[in-house]
Amino acid sequence: MIKRIMVTTDGSSAAEIGVRYAVALAEEQGASLLALHVVDIKLLEGPVLRDLASSLGTAPYVNYQGSISMLLEERGKTALAYADNLCEKKGIPCETSLQTGIVPRMICEKSELVDMIIMGRAGEHNQFLDGLIGSTTEAVVRRASVPVLITGHDEPSAQHFLLAYDGSSHAKKALRFGADLAEKHDKEMHVLIVGDASSDYLQQEVQEYLQSHTINVSFERKTGEPGVEIVAVAKDSLTGIILMGAYGHSKLRELVLGSTTSYTINHAPCPVLLVR
């Protein structure tokens, strides 16, 4: 089911963690790897370079555009070489791609013929985010047509994963993906339902779908804030992966009430696999 994995890298330490996880998962799944680096075109635009030249007290930016472009490309090549070398050591088929463009858009375009995207938990500026999800990561998760795994861990672990289920269309896609994953790789699936009135119906819905699958499944119900409960259960059960539908509500509701997806990514003790 997972035969071609794409991992994004910007050369940061967080991205390299994502690369190592992707290589380990590709080895486990018998998959090939596509490593992608995107040179952010916004860094090559006139206003950015003018501001840079002005701050340095140097000549106009026109003299620097070519040099900066070359430096950014060299950094990308170094990041991709890291992924390629890891794959070579493991005997994993690997393709590298160096692109220039709007970063989230290029990632989503290149992901159209892969089965999964893997990203490190934060990009090169993660030290300024205080553990928060970056804008590029959020944009990719919202737009990608394939599952996106966000990780701060080097390699897959544990034999079970946690499915957070709320009955939304994205959660149903996550359920289908998780059932196939659990059945194919003999992994236990722990289903968490957070809520009150609809808990019985949601559990019945999952059970009816899983009737045709031969997997070990257990259920747990919680009341409270979904993101908080998902993270707490994942910590208590030593979950290997949290699997969930991504951004199931409107941006306005998320702005007012907060996003379960963002909270889970920011605080999860394990990788988070998001499906839309």
C-alpha cells in the first residue's frame, strides 16, 4: 500500500529527523523514497534582496540575486545528498528533486504520485516557533491529496497506533487507511472517541466498517477537549503513531475554538499521520 514515500528537507536538524524516519519506514515497507528540497522563490524576490542589501549597507540587490540563488541551491543539494547517502547505505531506491517555487505548492504538486509525505516537525526556523507547527507544514497538510506524517522521531516504533475518530469525512478516510495498515502489517489499532452523545453511534460506525477486516482493535471513550485527550491517551498508552483526519472544521471555527489538528501535532509524544 505504501510503495513510494516523499520526504521534504531543508537541511535543518528537524528535517534530517524526518529524513531518517522516512528511510526507516521505506525499509520497513519495501518502498522507494523521493527526497524533495524547494528553494523558496520568495527569498529571491526583489523586495527581500533590497532589504537585505540595505541592512548590510551594500550595493543594490541586483548584484546579489545570482549569488544568493546559487547559495540556496547548494544548501538544497547538501540536504538532498544526506537523504541519498542514507538510502544508499540501506539499499533503498532513492530519487532526489531540487525545485524552485512557492514551497507548499511545490510539495503538493510533487506529492501527486506518491503514497505518503513525511515532514520533520518544524523547518529551519523551528527554534523561533517554540514547538508550534510551521506555516509550510500546515499549508501542506491542508492541501495535500495524500496522507502527511509529521514526526519529531528518527524511526517507527511500537506495534500499535491510535486512531482519533470523530465521524467526519476526513476521519472516515483515516479509518480506512488505518484499517488497511493494521491488517497488512499486523498492528493493533486503538480507537479513541472524544465526546458524549454521539459516542455510541461513532463506535458502532467503526465496528461495522471493521467487520470485514481481521485486526486487533480496542476502543476508548473520553470527554473533554479532543486535542488534549488525544495527546494524553497517546502518552499513557505509548502509542507509536497517532492517526487522524486533518483540519475537519472551517478556518473560522478553528480560529475561535482552536484546532485539534494543530494542538495534536504540537504536543504529541509520537509521529502524527494526517489524512484528508
